[in-house]
Amino acid sequence: MWKDRGLTPLEALNKLRELQAIPTSTKLGFAGRLDPLAEGVMLALVGEENKDRQKYFDLDKEYEFDVLFGFQTESHDIMGRLLPTNPKFKIQNPKVGKKIQEYPKHSSKRIAKNYAEVAPKEVEIYSFEKIKEYSKPANEVLIEIEQKLKQVNGNFGQAEFLKEWREVLTTLGFEALNFGFFRAHVSSGTYIRLLAHEMGGLAWRITRTRVGDYRKEACLAV
């Protein structure tokens, strides 16, 4: 299915169940989560298919994503507390190949309660492409952040995040902020939010365009 921006994976599954009239007695799961502010291909597993979920977890993925440079948050996207920033920071492209990624502290993955016990994971970037660089005035970025946070249902701390963004971006006014638009083919388990963090910014927009052989053309919209 194609998960829209603003939906949690559970909300997307519930919409799919309703649209396809899947009985509540039929187990409905998914392989490969997407953050609420991300959109794209997400595999829904129906009934007995849930027993083979590992084969779907291991599929490679492709993403198109934007990075807002010079800003850092605890979650590596706009849904987190702001950390000390440097709006003049320039792009650091990641290297293609294998690398070690630690799980982000703000993750939907079911991991140990003690974050320090979670072992880093080896992932691989098969290909990486910078499509373009661009900029936007800080006041326009603030308006977009307000719109993005309103798209997410539930209380994830959006009010506090927005307050911090307003304090920072209001002082910058019309100052241009740097963005980049990228495309990456990665192994299972690769966090694009972490990739954006390692590049010197945060994930502004994430679209998963492919999971294994599954593309948007084959997806049901939810």
C-alpha cells in the first residue's frame, strides 16, 4: 500500500482494512515501518502471510528524500527537540558501501528498554545520488513545519516542537536555509533519518519509492 504523510503505520493498516473490507478476525500486519511524516510503499501482510514476515523485512529499499541542513533534533526530523544548530552547515554526502548505524533513540522499532544495550547494525548504501540543492527563507520553512506537524494525529509533543522551531526560525526571518534533494538505494534496516543526521542536517521529507520489487504503481492508496 501507499502510506500518506501524516498517518502512523497502524492508522494506515486500519484504513486498508476498511477500504478492502478485511474481517477483523484476519490478522493484518506490516513489514517495514514508515515514520508518520514519511510517505511511500509499505507492505501489508494479510492472514497467513504474517508467518513469513522475515523475508519481507530483508528486502532492499529505495528512497527519495530532502534534508534541511544546519539543524539537528533528537529524532533527526522535525518531530523532536531541537539541538544546537548551525544554519550555515554545508552538505556532507555519505559514502556508498557498508557502514554501521546505531538505532535512533526515537524509533518505532521494538528494542530493549535500555537504549545502551541496543547493538549497532551493519547496513549498506548501494547507491546515492544528489539530485539538487536549493534554499528557502526561514519564515517559509516555519510555515511548512506548522503544516507538517498538524498532519500528524495524536500527541507526540508537536506543540513543544513547534514552540522551539518558532523561537529559532523567527529570529532568522528571511534568511535562506539550505536544503538538498537526494535518492538512495539501501539495504533493509537503513534509517534515512540517521543518514540525514550524518550528512549534517535532518530529514525534511522522506518518500519510500520501492521495497524489493514493489513500487508505487502496484500500491493501494490509503
